[in-house]
Amino acid sequence: MQANIHNKNRRILLLGSIVCFCWIMLISTDICAQHYVGIKGAQGINSVSSLPVFDRRNLTTFSPGILYRYEHKKYAALQIEANYISKGYIRTPDTISMTPETTNRITSFELPLMAQGFVRLGAFRPYLTGGVFVGYILERSVQVTGEESRKYVFDEYDRRFEYGLAGGGGLGVKISGFEIQAEGRYHYSFSFLRNPAIPGNRSNMYINTTQIMISVSLLYRLSK
């Protein structure tokens, strides 16, 4: 129990450190900055990390969003996003417990704060990105294969607030006052979908979401 609390405190400290680093970088690059706003669409390959492990398959979804990028002209940028996320997982049939295949879908609102380090090669801008995200689960649904989807009813043991880390890389292509940005990013949530320690329940389950997001964004430069 103490080890879990210690690990949680370390994660919170890590998230806080990353946020502070991002804001310091934002302030220090104010002199030579460019401002962008844009829209994005992302294809998600979604799953969960679980303990104990159970058989599952990835769930593919589409998620839209809007973004703002504050960019230093030479080497660094901050990108803040507001995304409407669709994710989840598919639990495969279990012949031992006689349970059918079940698709679990999750809809949430997420706010990633990402730092980017890049180089400029003419019109091209290859970059690496990393940061943190927070979110809130708006709704969930469960669908057994061959049946209609039913809305999941939350109870006191469900956790709807989410937080985690994200990282990846991408390529920006500058076209006049616009930039097209293609990116691959991995999201790992430290928050559990449900309280793993429920009184009177011996079969504790730790489940948190994971995502691989392949996105394309169109950004417009506000500053000349």
C-alpha cells in the first residue's frame, strides 16, 4: 500500500516538473515567437494496461481537436490542445468463464500540454514532442458482440478524471502562412478506470488506458 502511494507521489511530482519546464521554456522564448492556431484529426489505436492481464484486442477510433502552438523561430515550441477523444478496448471471448467478446468505448475531453524540439530544413520541420495531459471521461458504453450498445452507468468506484504522459515525433511542412503537421504519439494514462480496491471484492483489477495516435493537423500562423 505504501509503495503504491509512493509511486503515485513520484508520478505527480514528475508531471508537475514537466509542466514547470514547459512554462519556463514558454517565457524564455518570448522574444522570437510565432503563434499558430489549427485543427487536427487523429486515428487512434487504443488498448489498456491491466493487472491481472486479460486477453484483449485493439480498438480503432477517430478523434478531432483544436490546438494552439507557441513557437520559437529557432528550436522549440509549446503546443496546447483541446481534444474530443474516443478510445477503449475489445475484450476477447473467455471460454473458461464463458464470457463473450465485449467492446468497451470511452469518450473523454483531454487537454495535452506538449513541448516540441525541432530543426528547420527549408520548408520542413522534423520534431520530437513530449508532455502531459489531463482529461475527464464524459461517457462510456459496452457492447456485447451481436447485441446493441448500452450506456455504461457510473458508480462511486469509477474514476473519471484522467492524467498521464505522452510523447512521440512528427514532421511539419510550411506552405505560405500555413503548416501541415503529421505526428505519431503514444499516450499512457496513470489513472485507473475504476478503483482497484473495492470493499468486499476479492478480484482486484488495475486497468488504465493506452493510445497510439496518428494525427494530421492544419495550422495557420497568426504572427508574420
